[in-house]
Amino acid sequence: MKKIIVYIVVSAAVISMCLGAAGCSTSTNVLAAQQSSENADSTEKDEASGEVLSASRDIFAMDTYMTVEAYGDHCQEAVDQAEEEILRLDQMLSTGSISSEISKLNQDGYGTVSRDTFYLIQRSLELYQETDGAFNIAVYPVMRAWGFTDQNYKVPDETELKKLISDMDLTGVVLDEKTYRVQLANDEMEIDLGGIAKGYTSSRIMDIFKSCKVESGMVSLGGNVQLYGAKADGSSWRVAIEDPNNLSGYAGILEAKNRAVITSGGYERYFEQDGKEYHHIIDPKTGYPADNGLKSVTIVSADGTLADGLSTSLFIMGKDRALEFWQAHSEEFDAVLIMEDGSIYITEGIENDFQTEQKSVIVRKEDSDE
Ligand code: AMP
Ligand code: MG
């Protein structure tokens, strides 16, 4: 008889660490929100003037726990707007809600969508091309076959998977930039923006921080972190990168400003059947969870949407292809790759910003054979 054990790690894969700074969120705050399941607020005020100096809120949306923090003028307004934006995008992009734009598009096979949805589909198609098909949003039927869409986990039949991946060719998707009309490639095709939507959401929150003219801010969407400016005292933010081989610890600390720091790892959502683990990041070439020795990939980039799309893509590619990809795009991002054996590969752009006590290799340009 099949024995299924289910694991879903809901804690942040990347924990925002604000060591020693007043008013900063920590993993403990995020966990407190999980327990109460309520959106929790906190503010810090100037005692003399009553002016709000910092504001933060814990929110549950997009199936995950989130924290938004802002500092300086208009910080409360920025946090309010950020929450509205998160809820708006969640409602629009969720495959779990039958009234979302994505669900309607999946039901009908075509439709006119909002600017946000159109932009995300367009970026996803670009990533599909650039990653040689590793990033493929037509993965939804495969996610369903594995039970990741309704928690009814099972290992699908190999012939079923072969059929499903044969319908995932995104080159047949037609986009009309003038009308935002999208036509999926075939009747079986259904899309899932789960590999990119949180990074887009965090980028949108950076736009809100900018338009509200806050001094600095941070958002952590289930461990996907994006940072606006420096911390209130002018120093860099410190982001702890979770150790996928020891979930109670972290693999290292990254110091960053104005960057998205986004991690993908099979350990975030998986089930176990007959002693084998199956996670939620699918290699479109096989229909099976990517299995190549990588345990997690963290992408550091100014572009949150790109960072999210690439964390998923490089995790599927495996170490060698991932580092080759970095060689070709090193101006756009940096990466931390953590292997099953605990070894860590750090690309040279963040060599002085990422501190780890574990065995690590700095990957330099045109030096990807290490
Ligand atoms: P992330 O945590 O950003 O790596 O996203 C994982 C999610 O992306 C999964 O839960 C799926 O919704 C979706 N996904 C899985 N495999 C792929 C793939 N090959 N390309 C694009 N999205 C994927
Ligand atoms: Mg991703």
C-alpha cells in the first residue's frame, strides 16, 4: 500500500534579519502572525510630535505569510497601499480562485487580461526562451497530476506525465500587446504564475515605497525578500539565507540594499511517498520534480520579477547549467547555490556581501568549471 507523508514548510526560506535595529521584523514576528492567522500591525511614533516613524504589517495572502515594513514619512500610507496591492494581485493571479484572471484564461483558453497579468505572461515567455524551456508557466496540469493544486498528493503515471508535457510548448501562445489579449497554445494548456508572481508583487511594493517617498522599507513574501534603500540607520539590510540541509539554521547572511533576494528550494513544499520525496518544482523536460543535486537557489537582483523567475529556473537547470547561465547574464543578477552535500557556490558579484561558515566556492566570470 502507498504511504504518503506530506511536508509543507511555511516558514520563510529567507528570513529578514535586522540585527540590532529598532522596529525591524524578525522571523519571530512572522511566526507570531502565523499563529494568530490575523494581519498584525505595529508602528513606532516620535514621542514629542506623534509622527509615525515606522510601520509594519504581517499579512496572510498568496498562501503564505508576509511582512511589509516601511520607515520615514508616509510609511503608514505605504504599508496600507502595499497590503491593498498584495490582495489585488492575489485575487487576479491565483489559480486557487475560480474567478481570477488566470483561472478564467485557463478555462476559456483565451481572454483579455489586465496590464499586470499581461506583463507577467510576457516576462514568463521571455524566460521560457532564455532558460531553454526550464521556466515554463504551462506547468499547471502537471502540478495538478502530482496533487500540488489540491493537496491530494500522488506520483502520477509516467505515460500521463509524457502526455502532459507534450502540451507545454509555449511558443504557440499568442499575445496582443495593444489589447492585452492572450491566446493559449492548445486546449489542454493551463498556466500557473506561482514561480514568478511573488517577485512581481515585491517589485510593485518597491514602486509604492518610491511613490510614497518613504526612506526605506522591506517586504518578505513567504521568504522572498525585497529591500528598498538602506536600513533606517543607513547600513545595509542583513538577510539570512536558510540552510536547506538544516532548516533550524541558516547557511549565511547577505548584506544588501535595493535588492530582491529570492530563494527556491524543493524543501519548501513536498510530499513523501514510499520513502521518496517529491517536491513542487517541476522539470518540464520530464514532468518530474527537478533532481540534480541542488538543494536551493537564491537569486540577488534589483529586479524582483527576474529574481523570482530565475530562482525557479536555475533550480531546475542544476549547478553547471545554472552557473553557465550566470556567466551569460552576470550583469543582471548574482546567485547562491546550495548543494545536497552542503557545499555552497557564490557568484563573484556578492562575494564580499555574503558571509558563511560553510564550505564555499566563489564563482568568477569565465570560471564556471569549479
Ligand atoms: P518558486 O518557489 O518561485 O520556485 O515557485 C515554485 C512554483 O512555481 C510551483 O509551486 C509552481 O506553481 C511553479 N512551477 C513549478 N515548476 C515550474 C516551472 N518549471 N516553470 C515555472 N513555474 C513552475
Ligand atoms: Mg520563483
